[in-house]
Amino acid sequence: MAIVNVEQLVKVYEGKKMVSVRALDGVDLIVTAGEFTAIAGPSGSGKTTLLNTIGGIDTPTSGFVSVDGQNLSQLNGNKLADFRLHNIGFIFQAYNLIPVLTAAENVEFIMLMQGIDNVERQRRIVEELSDFGIDQEMMKRRPAELSGGQQQRVAIARATVARPKLILADEPTANLDSQTGSHLLDKMKEMNQKRGITFIFSTHDPMVMERASRLVRLQDGKIISDETRS
Amino acid sequence: MMAFSRGLVDSMIDSIINLHAGHLQISADGYYQDPSTNLYLTRPQQEQAQTQLSMLKTKKGKTRVAHSAPIVSVQGMVSSSETSLGVMIHGVQPDQERQVTEIADRIVEGKYLNSGQNVVIGKRLADQLKVEVSDKIVLITNSLNGEINSGAFRVGGIYRVGSSDFEKSFVYLTITEVQQLAGYQDQQITAISVQLSNDKYLAEVVQELRKNLPADGGYGTASWKDQNPIGKTYEESMSMSSGIIIGITFVAVALGLLNIFLMVIYERIHEFGVMMANGVRPSKIRQMLVLEGLFLGLIGTACGTVISVAVIGHFAYHGLDLSAFSEGLSTFGVGSVIKFTLSLTDFLTVIICVQGVALLSALYPAIKASRFKVVDAINFE
């Protein structure tokens, strides 16, 4: 079953002095539920723009995007936010944790918004963060007191704790050393296989591409190849 | 600022009420409009007026009319060996008059009125006439029958009230002396001065007196505002200017808060973007920021209240010494020490307005923050 359906997606950025950039140029893509997909390509190829559009945090200039059967163009601000809350998780290159919250609180606030009760929230926080090697003492620290690898683990836990159907990861290993990056990728792969979460990565990283069950290559806003691996 | 402004106005009003002739006067119809006319209240009119005052004394257990005193006031001149000046001559019953005005408490040399041919004059007048206690002066006035009468009196006491105009204008004798000087019979007086327990009863008491002592009965009831239009205008203009200044202050506060909130928003745009990407509704961002504005207002209000209570309390008790401006202040009948006053209503009004300003100042930034495009907010540096 298709969890992501993109048809003729176009995204044009209007720059200064009437210069426009065609970041996506008629992209068609169907991602099946449970895939571990990498979208690769050189800088400026449109990878991040494609992920942002699929995630509903950017709006296409034209074309169609649906996630889990929901046409995103039919949702307004609040409803789109609700849809993301329950269905989509984000992992960013720059971690993007909320600096005034502790690691545990960064993970918890998503569940708070979902209305999950306190007992279940605390259980999931401990389970998820422990699974990513964040101990009880580290859970009480703020992002500034954690290393880059630890922050990205917290960010991944934040994305997975809400039990989304789809996780969009924009170059999640770019700021990590290879050992940490490899370990985290293995954990995400494990989640993909155990929980059935669909992962779509935008990446340059060969480690990600190696692990992907599907590799889509973008160049100049167009898909130039789409390879499914066993 | 409000407390100072109110204190200034209250000082002026207190001066008018406590020095001139109480909160209101009951006189013959037409008298207060032109005191130079020889109008007076007869004995039956006085009795009717006192009856009405007794009936209005209390309402619902609260005392409204505190004291009253008869007065005979005539225009005249005072002469010494040095000079002659125009004055208003007040004939009073000393014991009753000290309940209505404060002249008896403001004697700085000699004594207040007692029996005998003594006169109490203001310090400025004494300086101009170059007289002291026990010196002789002559008072001249037109009598009721149109003749010019004069009488020699000794200065029995000199008063000081802080208002140069007042001290130069008003002289006091016993009511009997003025009646004799001006040709009034002993049952005839020009007015009954009335002191209320509180200025807030003024309008209702005046209204009831005018209803029960009508003009066609030969009565005229005038409040201190009617008798002192300058004072009334000053009170109104001070309220208006105070309101304008406070309004301008609130606008400045609002702009300052708006600037702070906008700075806060711009420092946190990235954070808002991440929150919205993770499913926080734009409306929640807006609510959160409005709540922050509300709490900021509450904290500011609490701190401001503590500081202002301390400052106002201090100056309400000790007063603010403006001796350097005493000459100018005395022109308005205001003393050189201003005691701050502020009613609970004023306090609560300011608190509510500050809260409102804080909320409104937070509203535009909150709406702006909720309308950020998520991807732009995440990428904002």
C-alpha cells in the first residue's frame, strides 16, 4: 500500500531580482508502507525540498502530494499540524531540539500534544531514550549539555516515540562521526523492520544508501534513477 | 503620577472648601452670582434652611452634612496708615465657623476671633498694610441703606494659609461687628456655610437643597464649584491633562512591550518552526505567546504595584515638598507640600489597563509568529 504518493510535483522558489529556482521539476514518486528509502543527489538537486513537501512543512507550486491517503493540499494550518503530529516524524540534520527543554521533555512534548496519559508518556520516554543509549542522568540534561551524537539520538527518539507511520530524515548523519552514524542507522533500520515505520532519507551518506531498500537519485529537481534492492 | 496629580487637585479643593466657605453655601437667591448686591437671608429663611440641613444630615446611616455656620460677607476696604486695599469682610460666629473652615487653625500671630473689636487678617495683607497684632486698621463698607460706614479695629490675629491671593483678600470679624458695620439687623445674614462629611455627597445634597429651598422662595444654593469656577475648571482640566499624560504613557508602554515581544519572537522563530513541524498547531503558538504576554503583564503589574504602593504610601504620609514652587502653587491655592492620594478605583483601573496593554502588545507578535511558514521558520537564523 502506498504511504506516499507524489504526482508531477513542482516547487519554484522566487529569488531576488526576479530570479526563480526550479527546485523540483515534475517529480512522480510512490513510496510503499514499510520502505527504507534513500533519496540521493548532489547539493541543490531538490532532496530536502522533496522531503519538506512530503512532510507538509513546505507547499508545492503545483502537483499533488498525499500521505497515507490524505491529500495534503486539503488541510489548513491547524489540521495539517494535527496530521503531522499523528502520522509524520521529522529528523533534521541539525537535530533541532528545543534548547530550553531537557532531553526527556523534548521527547515528551509530542506525546503531550497527542493526549497520551502521564504513565504511558513516562514509560515511552524511558523505553525510547534507553533504546538509543540515553541513560536516566542524560535524560535530565538540556541539549547544550549533550554531544552531537547524543542530541541526534534524542531527536530520533522524539520522532519515533509518537509512533508515526512515516519518518522523514533530512541528512541525519551529516553532523555525526561514522561510528555514531552507523549505529543510529542500524537502530532506525531495526525500527523499520520491527515497527513497520516507513523511512525516507535525503542523504549524501554512503552508509545510508547501503542500508536503503530503495535508492532514488535526484538531479536538478528530477528523478534520474529509482532502484529497488532486495 | 496619578497620585501626585490627584494630590495636587485635592489640595486645591481642600483649600477652597476648608478656607473659603465649606462645601456649599445657602444664601439669598442671586447673592453668590453678585455678592455686591445687598441680599440677605431673613430669620424665617435661616430656620427653614437649618431644618432642611437637619433632614439631610444623615442618609442610610451615613452622615452627609457635618457642620454649618452663619456668615455675613460684604465687600469693603481696609486702610492703615500705609495704604488702602479692597477686601472681602467676613463676619462669623467663631465657634461655629471653626467647624466649617480652617482659619482658626492657621493663626500664626495673635489669636483667633473673640469678643471685642478685633479683626483677623492674612499675613500678606498685614505685610502690605505694614501692620502687626494690636495695630489699628479701618474697615469701610457700603451699608444696606447705601451709606458708607467705617469702623476702627485692632488686629487681633494674623493667619497664614499659603495662598497669597487669599491672605490679601479676606478679613474676619465676629458676625455682630460686621452686621453693625454693614447695617444688617442681627437676624440678617448673607449665607449659611455648610461643611459635608465627604465631597462625594456634594451633588446630591446640593440637588436636594435646591429642590427643598427653591429660588422662588428666595433661596440660592451654590456649591464650591459654583462659587469658584476657576477651581472647578482647574479640577476638570487637571483630570483631563492627567488622563492625556497617562494615555500617552500607556502608548509608550505598549510600544515598548511590542518591541520586546517582537524581539522575543525573532529570537525564537527557529524554535517555533521545529514545534510546528512536530505537530504543534499555529493556534497553539499564538495562545502560548498571548499567555506569555499575560504573565509578563501580571509580573510587571505585581512589581509595579509593590513599588507604587511604597512610593505613594510614603508621599501620602509625608507629602512631597515643593517649597521651591510655593509662590506659583499659592496662586492656585495649593500648599507647598503635596500629599499623594489615589483611590482604589484608580489603582484597579491602572492595573487593568496595564494588563490590557500587555495583552494587546502580545497579540500582533503572536499572530505574526503563528503565520510563519514552517520551513522558513526552521531555516531562520
